[in-house]
Amino acid sequence: MYKSFSMELAGRTLTVEIDRVAKQASGAAFMHYGETVVLSTATASDKPREGIDFFPLSVEYEEKLYSVGKIPGGFNKREGKASEHAVLTSRVIDRPMRPLFPKDYRNDVTLSNMILSVDPECNPEVVAMLGSAIATSISDIPFDGPCAMTLIGMIDGELIVNPTLAQKDVSDLALTVASTREKVIMIEAGANELPEQQMIDAIFKAHETNQEIIKFIDQIVAECGKEKHTYESCAIPEELFTAIKEIVPPAEMEEAVFTDEKQKREENIRMITDRLKEAFAENEEWLDVLGEAVYQYQKKTVRKMILKDHKRPDGRDINQIRHLAAEIDLIPRVHGSAMFTRGQTQICTITTLAPLSEAQKLDGLDEFEKSKRYMHHYNFPSYSVGETKPSRGPGRREIGHGALAERALIPVLPSTEEFPYAIRTVSETFESNGSTSQASICASSMSLMAAGVPIKKSVAGISCGLVTGDTDDDYLVLTDIQGLEDFFGDMDFKVAGTHDGITAIQMDIKIHGLTRPIIEEAIAKTKEAREYILSEVMEKTIAVPRQEVGAYAPKIIQIQIDPAKIGDVVGQRGKTINAIIEETGVKIDITDDGAVSICGTDQAGMDQAIEYVKTITADFEAGQIFTGKVVSIKEFGAFLEFAPGKEGMVHISKIAKERINRVEDVLTMGDVVKVVCLGKDKMGRISFSIKDVPAEA
């Protein structure tokens, strides 16, 4: 017999059923929130995976299109690889939960979330997040939980817990916060320039809600939780650390790691590692874990020097930003380009503009997002960190970094009415030593301006790090962390925004949570750094968007027509519109409300296409002047094409002022002549006259 537990969450009932389905998983929670249904499971392998020095956690978020009554597109009609949205949701579940597993645990763990039904009022992401936490907490897998997650929206200044899809569509804030009983463990946000204090209030509104959910999970664990299994520890033997320190004293390790050149530091560590390999050549067991031992020795050295001596590896002050540089227009022929450099982190972003018809079409569970006109892609090649490996396409990290930059810039983009373009920015990582995602935001903001995209304000991003001691009060927040401080520190707190407020946050930690003072200090320090980057570097490179798009970018002109005449422009089976496109070399998009966008690089062709559309949709009143080409000659007159697919007739009596016996005496096929509209004849055809065209026309 299964057990059922329920609680009221944001005005809706959350029900968790245990032991109803998937009983062979280590832990399973059958989640119901309104009519949203998610099956969340947690499963661990019996033994650790050999030859690894990390915790092998996999998180899956499986979007089943039957959950919203859709059949997948394509030929095989099956769900394919995970969508970008599914990847991002998996990351949001992974990031707060990973630090809560034992650091020396090497068993494979898979958290799977299958979306079975979606109620637009009840977000499946929230349900999957909570389901993963519950399934893991009740399982026999070692886990220092429970944890809980809450979404926060804001409409007209009011904070909303777990907003519906309709509310999210008009919200000024999309905030996700994960918590343990005492602390915040993950923050992810997109916002419309939200002031720092409002963001802090929203974070701790979510934290309060998380405490209610954790009490609910505690009840489930008390009744259904399994005893946690023992596992084979992969911790480094203390006697190995003692032996290493005898060969490489702490002072020597400090000297090796404290340099502002990444390559020099790596060479120093390589030489130390080679010495240790020679010293322990007879001890195979130690050699197997030597790499991890040296890593941990570096980590302890760096953390001690930062926390106790306030000394950073590259010699900077605690709040000092690395050397900054920026430039635009370094790539010819593209529509816009900019490069941003911070220390040994260097990003080049290229902007491409296209008609709205090239916006990305989305086929997912979200009913409100059918497409997106702004796409930000981020690439991280191996050469950027001095490594060599083949490119296999973007991984979850690249997708996540691209989405973060995209989220940061969306609030400042012009509307489609102001700027009727699809926009793609691609951030290429040329060099990496910490916080490339935030550098890509800076580069992208300048690249958009250089391309002539009328963004409302510049956006900059910066990251803060953290090193903690033995108590909650023993910590140090670092501005602009480099790679080493990220690897060995406790936090990567990324904040992007304008002078006026925050547009995006992403916070990852490796410890069991942050207190409110740490979060407030990190947000304050990123604001100060962001203001400096904007004022002293970015705005001195390009302060406002260019007035026009570049020479190689397509130009777009919009006109409005009567929606009832869209069919006239399109023509039977698209014949008319395709003829205009073929003749003028433009692209044409028409919306249901009659907005016509003409896109091209040749102004003459664009002008001709606009003239054709205006001609086709005219009311053809008497007295209007047109230019037409003779396409057919009959005994009684000639037919003129005055726009692709549009013809009118000139009666033989209206061709010349004098009487003529044959049309061919005056007109031949292909002649281009001016005509005046006489209205429509009894058969509804448009009638023209050549002889009555005013002399001034």
C-alpha cells in the first residue's frame, strides 16, 4: 500500500505519493501539483566508479510531449535529444543538490524526472526540483538534505510564489532559489533591471517558502525514509598528505601557486608533481591518487592565504578587478563585433541580424513560447585553456552560459515594433581564466550596439567568489575571481545588470549554503564592480547604439496593409509574393495583423517591393497613376501587369488620342507604359487608360 502526503503550496495542493510506482529505484516520488504530474526517481550504483576523482551525478529532465497533448515533429515521431530548456532545468536541479552529497562519494547517481502531465497553472520545473530532493532524501543514498526550491515572480511590484505560466509571461522577475534548513544554496534569476534590495527581499521570500517545504519533506522522510547505505570512501589518506608536505613544504607550494600567469602556475605544479611521482614510485596506491592529493594541497594553500592573509594568487587586492580592455569592429563584414578582455579571459562576440522569419521555433512544453527572436550562443574551445580535444558541439555548460547571457540582455532589447529583426549573438571564447560567461555579456552588449541594435542600456557582468572558514562569520568575499579562485573557492556568484539594476544572477556553491550577510555583501560588491566596468571601459568604447545597421546587414522596412488584403499579396499558392521576391531579391514577412516587413541589402530592390505591395493592396480608385508592362495583346485591347500577379486592361480606344485600327500599331509585348486608373469594369476588372494620363505624370 502506497503512502500519500499533501501540503498547500502557493494556493495549490502539492501531493507526493511514495511506493506507488517505480519501487525498484533507490527512491521514487510520484508528484502531483494541480494537474501537473512528474515521476522523480533517484538511483545509485552498488560500487564506486573506478579511476575518477569526481562525483558522477547525472540529472535528467525528460519532456514528454504527450504531457501537453502534442505529437513530436520529425520522421520518427519520438522525443529526441533533450531540448535547451530541459538541459537548463537539469542544471538548476544539479547545482544545489551536488554539494549535499559526500565529497568522497564516487558511486554513480542518476536523478530522473519524467514530465507526464503539464497544468499551465502549475510549473513542472518546480515539481521536478522538489521531486528530485524528495526521492533522494527518502532513498538509501547518502545525502545531507533535504533541500527545497521555489520560484518567485514579480508583477506590479508584488512578489508571487510559484507563478503560473501566464504570470511568468508578464513578470518582471524570474527567480529560482534553493535552500537547506539554514541557508541558501542556489540562486538563478532573470529580471527587468531590479534594484539590489528588491532582489535580496525576493531571495529571502523564496527562502522562507523553502522552509515550509522542508518541514513537509521531513515528514515524508520520517515515515518513508530508508537507512543510508555505507560506501567505500575515496578520501585521500592523511599519511600521503604528511609525506607530500615533507617533500614540498607549504612555503614552496605557496610560491608555486601564487602567480598571475596561469601557464607559469601550471608549469610549477607539473614540476612538483613530477618530483612527487619519483619519490613515490614504489607506492602504487599513492600514485593512483597523487593528482587529487596535489590538487587538494593547492586548494588548502590558496584558501589559507586568501582567508588568513588576504593574499590572492595574482597579488590583487580583495576588491580589485583584473586589467580590462574592450574594442569593437575587429571582424570585417559581420553585422557587429566586439571583444572584451579581463585578465586572461577574452571573449569576442559577433552579432547577426535577420528577418523575424528566422527566429528560432520552439517545440516544448511551454505554451507561451512558440519562438524566440533573440538567440545567444556561447562556445568554449579547448585551446582557450591550452588543452587539446575534439569539438563535439556544445555541452550543458556551454548551453547554460549562453542562456545566462541571453537572459541578462533580453531586458534591454528593443521590441519587434521598434526593431523588426531576429538577432543572434555568438560569444567565442578566445582565452579563459575565470568567468567567461560574464565577459560574454560585456562583449555582447557592445557587439549589439556596434551592429546598430537600439538596446536601451549597456549591460555588464561580473563574478564574486568566497572562501569560508570554520564558522559562519569567518569568510571573505572576492571580487572578479579567476579560475584558480573558482576551483578552490566556495562560490561563483555571477551578477549582470545595467547602472539601474540587475538583469541576471547565477550562483553556484560548493558548500552547504550561504547566510544573508554573505549574499548581501556579494550583491553589493558586484554592483560596485559592474558600475566600474560600464563607466570606465564599455561606455568609453561605445556609449550608444549606432544609428543604422551596418553596410552588410539586411535593411528592414515595415509597412501596414489591410489584413483583408493579405491574400492579394500572397496570391494563389504564394505565386504573387514569390514573384515579388524573385524579381526584387528581398525577403517578405507578413503578420496576421497586416504588418509587412521587407528585408534586403539592395535599397532599389526594397523600394520596388514596397511599391508592388502598395500597388497590389491599393483600392484602385479612378485617377490613380500606375506603371505597367504589356503582357498580352488582344483585338480589343492590351493587358498590363502593374505588379506581380496583378493585371489590368487598356481598351483599344484608350490607347492613343487618335483612332487606331490595331493594338500592335502602338504597343508591343514587354512595353512599359504609364496608365491612369479608370476604376473597374462590369466584370470587376481594373480598367486603365494611356491616352488620359496627365502630362505632369
